[in-house]
Amino acid sequence: MDGTVDPTLFPSHRCKTLHLIRHAQGIHNVEAEKDHKAFLSPALFDAHLTPLGWQQVDNLRTHVRECGLSKRIDLVITSPLLRTMQTAVGVFGGDSYEDGTDLPLMVANAGKSDRSAYSSLGCPPFIAVELCREHLGVRPCDKRRSITEYLPLFPAIDFSLVESDEDIWWKPDIREPNEGVAARGMKFLNWLWTRKEKEIAIVTHSGFLFHTLKELGNRYHPLMREEICKHFTNCELRSMVIVDTNMIGSDSSTTNYPGKIPQGPDLPSDKVALDNLK
């Protein structure tokens, strides 16, 4: 070996696999492509997905099923905005909802979707978390509705961690600085260590992902930093592993085995060899 390889080893119970997803195309993406000032339009409040965005959702849904990822996800975390919840449900939700069999994840035509209802059967739990929202403030597309309005549209999504019914985080005249987004992202990643789930899908936003990953990527080799920090396209999925190097989590290993059952002599062979040389 030439000594240039620097592998890193961590206990598996100190790691989580995150599947990071940017929402599919929203109406704000289309309008801002024509005119950047459209981001300031009240007509784009809590932007929903476009028909093209729903096609992107369908394609990602096919991918996660074909590669087996949909069966491995323990939890789906979504930003509590219309476009992210639509994406999350469309990708990881159950099949068509049958009235009375379960609580739907999303009702029919929620957010001008022109979609049938999605079932909550045969899929992981969904939870809405405000920490992974997009840049806060100024742009109406990034302001959420009240939780009271969302509950009838997404009955099986857990909104219990959203502390306020109304959106008190978004300010009409103050845009959250990039550093603030990054700090919020780091707080979100640390919060993940309070969760027991090991493999988590996170459906969020371009700005949140870029600034959070940039904060992390600054610590790494330039090639890895480039891979981690580049902007996400609509409905792009990247799978990554985070490590609890600060020992925030309290989970113990479910696969480690103590050995020596039953007990018996077990002096390591290299220790024996050293003793014989003395």
C-alpha cells in the first residue's frame, strides 16, 4: 500500500442513512425562470407542484420502488409546505386510497394536484418538521399555511412537532441570512440523533440543502465537497450517511455481540506470540 488511503471507521449504531430529496417542480420555479421578481408575487403563496412536477414525482416513486429503497425507509420527514408534502406523499405514500380502509396521507386534489387520494397503508410514518424549511421571509412561496388548513389535506401526516398553527417564522420584510439557514440545518441534523430511526427520507428545499451541506462540506476534501455541495435539481435524491461524532445519540447497537458465551480461555494469539518472545 502507498499510504495515501485514509479510511474512516465508525460504529454502525453511531450512523444514520439520510435520503435527501428536493421537492419536485413548483409553480414558483416556473414563474421565477421567466422573471426572478416573480418570487415576490403573492399569487405564489405556498407554491404547489406543477403537472411536470407530478411527473417528476411519479418517476422518482418508480425509482425508489425498483431499487428497493421504499422498503428500507423507517421515517419520512417533510418540510411543512405544500410542495414538499405533495412530493413526499407522491414518492413514499401508499397506493390509491380506498374510502374507509385507513386514514389518507393526502386527500384527492389536495393543492390543485388533480390526483387521487394516497393511502397511508404499506408506507413509513410521515412527520412534518419546520427546521428543514426553505429560506424564511419575504418570498410568499416560502410561507406556509396554517396547520389547521393542512390537516384536512394531509390527514395522516404528523404535525405534532409544529409548535404554532400560524406561520410565525416567516417575516414579510426580513429574509433569513444564508448563515441562519446553515445554522438551522445543523440544528436539524443534531435533532435527528433524538430519533431512533436509522434510515430516513427527508423532503425539503434547494436553499436549505445547499447551505446546510455547504456548512458540512467545508470540512472535507475538495472533490467530496464538490459532490456534496452542488445544488439539487427538482426531485433529485442523494443518499448520504451522517455520523454521531459528538455522541449526541443514546442508541446502543442492535447487532454487536459480546462473545465469550460460554466463557473459556481467550488470550489473543498476538499476545501469546509476544509473551513467547520475552
